[in-house]
Amino acid sequence: MELFDLIKAVILGFVEGMTEFAPVSSTGHMIIVDEMWLKTVEFLEQGSANTFKIVIQLGSILAVVVVMWKRMLSLVGLYKIPGQTSSRKFNLGHVLVGIIPAGVLGVLFEDFIDEKLFFTSTVIVGLIIGAILMIIADKFGPRRPRVTSLDDLSYGSAFKIGIIQCLSLWPGFSRSGATISGGVLLGLDHKTASDFTFIMAVPIMAGASGLSLVKNWDQINFDHLSFYIIGFVSAFVFALISIKFFLKLISRVKLVPFAIYRIVLAAILIVVLYL
């Protein structure tokens, strides 16, 4: 294993960590980067490459747990958020009703999505349509949000956001882009919608990554352990930075700047690949 291969692990971890929770589609970026970088790591076979992508995603999940540890502990009754009451409390029920719609569809259509949609062309479509949804959310969402804390979130709103999250099963659409946009349209402020998105991400990503890891367990090559570890640590560190920065930024700039980035990225891909 050469030094340049380890640098590639850092770069791939960087892409995963910096894009996983921003509304720009980490899946879309990873598909693009996979073509340009991961396939150039000569010692990785396809199965081992898939395992690497699972490992770095687990690094991003750990970053959410670290940043939002108080909320995570409150969900299982190990921490009390100031101001919470029995009638005003964000709990596991909100998370469950939020993840069920996409979880069910994801299981039913997993093979179809993997075989038919994981291409740069479909990512371009997802980037553009997702950007349009984000612009609509900023332009037509309530000017005075009704929900400014997770403890004010209703089960009905959580379920509706979960339904909108199903759009993110299309690669390039972005899970956070769909759920934050949906939350804003339903009356959540951008910060609360982002908090809910990140918390929902933990069971969704952990479950998906866990299943993928089990499926690909026989593909793990422990000779590549240093490559996996560096990618994991890189994804964790950059996701940590990304989450903290994004939560401070989203309340100020909203979604439109991210939508513009997505459209510009889609335009560049069209020019590079098709013109």
C-alpha cells in the first residue's frame, strides 16, 4: 500500500464527512468521486471498495452522536433537556414515525435502487430536482416558523417529514435536503429541521450500514485495515466539522445557497460528461 493510496482514503473520508449532512447529496458526491478516485485504488476489489464506503459512513454517524449526545441520551431517558415536560418532549416515537416511510420503501426497492439508479446521470437529475425543492421551501415556507424546538414537534409533522424523506431514495436528491425542505414547508425553522434530520440519520444510516456490512463481511480484507481506519477517522473528523459549521450556518443563509451549488455542480457534470 503506497502513501498516495492512504491520501486517497483521506480524500474519500473528506468527501463523505463534508457532504453527508449538508443538503448537497453525499451519495451523489460519492458516486462521482468513486468513479474518479476509489476505482483508482488498485488493491481494492469491488467488494472491498463497498466495505470501505460503509466504514467511512459509520465515521459520519459517530460524529452525529458526538455532536448531539445530549439529545441522543434524552431519547433513552438518560438525560433531561432543560424545559422538557411530559407533554412537551421529543422522544423515540418522533424518530420512529420519521424513519418508517423511507425505511420500508428502502427495503422494498433496495435492489432496484442499487442496480438502476446509482449512476452519474441519475445523480444529475436528483441534484437539480432537489435544488428546486429547496428553493421552493425557502420561498414559500412560513415566514414565522411554528416549531422552533424539537420539543414542539408533533408526531404528525414527524411522519410527514418522513414521507418527504422518501424522495432521498433517488441518488443525488439528498436526505438532508429533502427532510430540511419538508420540515421548513411544514413550519419548522431551519435549525430545528436540521436537528431532526441529523437525529433521524443515526438509526437510518446505522441500520443500512450494518446490513451492508453483514452482506459484505466476507469481502473484508484485513490487509487493507489501515486504509479503512484512515478513511473512518477522516470521515469522522470532517463530519464533526461539517455538522457544527452547518448548524451555525443554516439559520443565517437558509437553503438557497446550497441549491445554487447543486445546480452549478449538475451543470458542470453535464458539460464534462455529455458536451
